[in-house]
Amino acid sequence: MQGRVAPGRFEALERSLPTFTGVKVFSTTLARDRELLSERITKWIRENPQLEVVDQEVRQSSDQEFHCLSILLFFREIAG
């Protein structure tokens, strides 16, 4: 029975993964904008009460001149 998966194993895995229907990206390279990023994110969340944030990622990239900060919010619509 090598190479076969027991019935039901993938169903449990699928239920444990967060499902999302969209991604909102907040990104900036300017220091003054990085200081205001949390306010921008909070405002967006408050303006979209029909959405539930199910996951997030923070990314940073840099070169010799610029430092880019990106925050990705993975969301889905709230059933209702």
C-alpha cells in the first residue's frame, strides 16, 4: 500500500488551512510613510467590516538606497 494516503487525511488538512478571497497590500519606501503605515492599515480594516483578516505577512526588501516595507493582509468576506 506504499504511495497511497489513508482516506480522510486530506479533508482534515483542508479544514485547517485558512481560506481567503483577497489580498490587500500596504507598501512604502519612505520613512515618513512607514511611520503612518499602522494608521493606514487600521483605517482600512475599520472601513471594511464585511472582511475578516485570516492571515498576514510582513516583508522587507532593501538595496543601497531604498528600504521597502510591505504588509500583506489575506482576507475573506464574513458569511452573513
